[in-house]
Amino acid sequence: MLLDKKDMPIVAMEFMNDVHAQDIEIINALYETILQYEATPNEENKKALIEQYSAWFEHTLEHFHGEEVLMVEKKFPPYPMHKGEHDKALALMDDVLRNFNQTGDIVALKYYITQSVPQWFVQHIQSMDTVTAMFFKSGMSPCSMR
Ligand SMILES: [Fe+2]
Ligand SMILES: [Fe+2]
């Protein structure tokens, strides 16, 4: 197991917490396919890894989209900032997969999943998602907080 749900920061909106918990399960399953490929780097294990990575990518698209739709609907003022972090994260996810597909370089992909992603995930939830969820719940804009 790479990520523990107990360490997941909780935000004020249950639907967001649910999506984050699903994300942890998918990342943990992805981590298993990485270990598998690392131990036995054959085509079958590469395919399993890419499939799980793609499932994670699809889930992340929905995860981000779900937050963005509500931000637009509720006219969340710092929407471009939050959306910008999502877009950057998706671009990097895509880059890493593309690179692995071409080179089979498990070291770079493993480093990304075990070091960069957990850190990003927690940091993003603690900042962007926390403030956004609070806004969804109370209608209070972080710009008007004193
Ligand atoms: Fe989120
Ligand atoms: Fe987010």
C-alpha cells in the first residue's frame, strides 16, 4: 500500500472526500502494478500497468471535472487558480505515461507515483480543495475572509 486513507485531509464536502478516497484506492492498485512490472518487466506486466494508469487518468479527469463544474456553477472567484493546478497535474500525468510507454523507464514512473503524486495530492487537498469545499458549503469566498 502506498497511500493510507487515514492520512487523507478531509474537506467540507462529502462528495469530494468520496472521490479522493476512490483515488487513493486506484493509486494503491497502480502501485501494485508498478511493483509487479519492476519485479518482472515483461509485456504482460507493462500492459497491466498502463491499463491501471489509464484508469487512474480517467478517474482524475472526472474528479477534477466534478469540482470544476460546481466552481463555475457557484461562481467561485479563484476558479482559474484551482483549474490551473488541475490542468498542470493532468499534463504531467500524461507526460509521464507517454514517456513510460516509449521507454519502459520504470524508475522515472515509480519516482513520480511514489514521491511526487502523494505530495501533490495532500498539498492540493489541503489548499485548493479545502478552500473550495468551504466555499461550496458556506458560500463564503476566501477573498472576503479576514
Ligand atoms: Fe479534489
Ligand atoms: Fe481540486
